[in-house]
Amino acid sequence: MNGAQALLRTLVDSRVDVCFGNPGTSEMHFVAALDSVPSMRAVLALFEGAVTGAADGYGRMTGRPAATLLHLGPGLGNGLANLHNARRARTPLLNVVGDHATYHKQYDAPLESDIDSVAGSVSGWLRRSESVASVAADAADGVAAALAGQVATLILPADVSWSDGATPAAPRPVPVPEAVGDDVVRAIAGVLGEGTVLLLGGAALTEAGQVAAARLGVTVFAETFPARMRRGARLPAVERLGYLAEHVQHQLTGARHIVLAGAKSPVSFFAYPGKASDLVPDGCEVHTLAAPGQDVVGALENLADLVGGTAVAPRAAARPALPTGALTVQNWADVIGALLPENAIVADEANTSGVLLPVATAGAPAHDVLTLTGGAIGLGLPLAAGAAVACPDRPVVCVEADGSAMYTLSALWTHAREGLNVTTVVLSNRAYAILRMELQRVGATGGDKAAELLDLSRPDLDFVSMATGMGVPASRATTGEELAARFEKALVEPGPHLIEAVVPALM
């Protein structure tokens, strides 16, 4: 068999059986080999940012990598923003990036580029397959590297792909998270008490992690943008740290010890004139129970057992009332909270319009939330696609800001083509509202030209027409009653739907 066939068989044997792709000429033998490996599902996206964002959503929900198929350096570059998000989320993900044939690179053809340097900026593991004899082993190593919670990138020259003489490689052992030592657990037990704040991230935000954390009797927060967080009724009440530095400083007032459990020490997202970058209060000590990648759930459970922590009452089931009248940035979220189905997956890129969404959904049936972990916008629609491929039996709700949606709107076409169970609510305020806020927060004085650059009107974006044109049934809502009726209808009908919710900008 040729190199591409052996690579694909190795991936499937290693439980990587979904490939999101946007291929080109150098990947045609990989594409042809898909017919010889029917257990590999191939999902086409029309832009590489949708490819990589979908692979991120899939990895967050399954804990194992999807493959991406990207065309040379420019194709990889187009997917870079959502690979950044995947890297920050510690998502297992394996890129397969095609390259020119080894003998062709010397001619500096138009698409020749430094793939290694581009990939290196987001990849924890990077390898170029130099021969057909090594390609399958390289793929097996890449899967193992991705399972350690990182982006792995395998560069596949075209002649390595088409050459015969390859054989599949055996799967590598699955990496096991490093256990946290008893001495560390005992040391953390010594700082628990009044004034101690526990900050959860990564696997600590599973149900088991939150239940163990709640037993410790201290203030518990989740990181601002968790990769995946289980929340809702019958789970502990865990609030996320705010986005604004001032909000975080208020939340951490009085903290004398911050204990990190799978999270990083809190910092401001951006620098602001005259404001702090490090958000740890003066005189507060920071301790690490478990670093990202360690067995944080086991560490929390051992710590709770050591201090004799008892279970606490979970959050009670509660739903907001359905709103009436014109939609606002406050009341649209109540529709989601009132109607969110059991065990839903929420891909949240609502940004400024979504400030109150966590409050509105706090007492809804238990669900998973996926957020914009790396801060690079354009993730929501692809993230929802990957989550829906990973969990076809679960409803996926994508709440999406209008400006962010335009980055990867073509992901709707993949929603339609694959028949994915995704209900998208686009918050249409016709502005880069978060940047209007940031213009003031950084102390910049803007006039008409500045306002023009942050405005999304003239012409207004018509998401109903755009979605319909890509095969997704769509409607528009301007009142609470309309949004509730359209959202409820979309949830019970199969396949994807989009609702454009027209809301005012915050400012």
C-alpha cells in the first residue's frame, strides 16, 4: 500500500476516525486513500479556520484527536487562529499538512513556504515524514503526542503519500496524566481556610472535579474561558472569573491564598494604561495543586479526603421566565436558560452580548459549555460543528456574536451538508461592541473614523439570507416571544437551524 493508505489505517487503528479537511493538489493521494479506509469519516469545510475549529470542538468533547487535512503552508496559515485556540484549550488534535514532493521543493514553486515555522507556533509536537517507510510510525507518534493534550502536526510530502511500500504502524500507548504527589496535597491542605480561593481549569471542571472542589469549604472559581465546563442544576455552584480585570480584582478581594487546580494564575487579558496586569491581590500567595496536564481530579479528590471534606448541596434546578417585548442584551439569554434541553452542548461565542448567559443558564438542566479559550474570535460555528460530529445524540446550541460569526460563517455549510443537530443563535447588534468598549478602556480618544471602523452596518448583515443560501433553515427574531418560538421549534426539528436575534449594542 502507499504512504497515504498506511497513514490512514494507522490513524483508524489509533482511534482517530474523523478527518476535517480542506485539501489541495498535494493531498490528492490522501483523499483517494479515504475510499480504501471506509471507517475514516471525512468532513469537508470550505475554509481552513472551520476545519481546525471543528477539530477543536471534536477533541474537547471526545478527549481524543480528530485529524485535519490542510494544504501546504497557506492552508495551515488560514487555520492558525483556531489552532491557537486549540493549543490554549489543550485540545488533542492532529494536523496532517500536505507539502510538495521532496524533489520538487528545490524549485521554489509558487506555494512553497516554510511550513515548519508556521506549524511550530501552535504545535507541541512537529514532524516531517521523510520516507514512505516512516510515515505510519510518524502518524502513530503524532496521535500519542496529541493525546497528551496538545496540537500535533505531521507534514506529509506528496511523494511520501503516493509511494508504495508502506505498512500500518501499531498504536502507541495512551499517555496517562501524571499523578500529584502526596506531599503536594498535604502542603495545599495546610493553606485551606478563610481567605483561600481555589481556581479550577481543564479537567477540574468536569463534574467529578467540581464535586471534589466543593467539599473543600473554600471559595471556588472557574477560569474565565474554560475549554469545557459541566454546569447546571444538580452540580456545584461554581462561578467563572470575569473578563474585565476590575471584575476579577473584585472577585478576589480578601484572598490570601490562591490554589491553582489545572488553571493558570489570573492575569489581565490586555494591558491598560495605569492598570495592573497581574491580578493576584497584593500579599496573596499562589500555590499549585496540579498543573495543566496532571491528574487534577485525582488531586482534588485526595485533598478533599485528607481534610475530611463533606459533600455540599448542589445548585437547585431553576429556569428564568420567558421574556416579553423587544429583545435586549439582558433578556435574550433568558430564552436560552428557559428552554435549554437536557445534556445540551453550548458553544459560546456570544462575547459582549453574552455577559448574562451564565446566570440565565445556571439552573438549567446539566449541560456542557465550550468557550473561546484562546480569545481568537471565529471559533463558535466550527466548534459547534465538531461537537455535533462528536456527539450526534446530543443537542448543540451555538450562541454567536455577529462580528465573530463572519470570520467562519462558511461552517454553516458544513452544518447543512452533514445534517448536524446545531441550533445557532446569532446576536446581531451590528457592531464590534467589545471593541467599542475597549476603545474607552485603553484610554484612546476616537471620533467618527474610529466609530466607523467598529461599525457593522451600511449594509446590515443579513444572516437569514446567508444561512439559507448555505442550506440552513433560518429566521429572524426581534422580540422575546419570537425568539422563544423559533428556538423551541428549532430544537425539536432535525438538522441545523439559525436564528438571527436582533439586539442593541451595549454601548
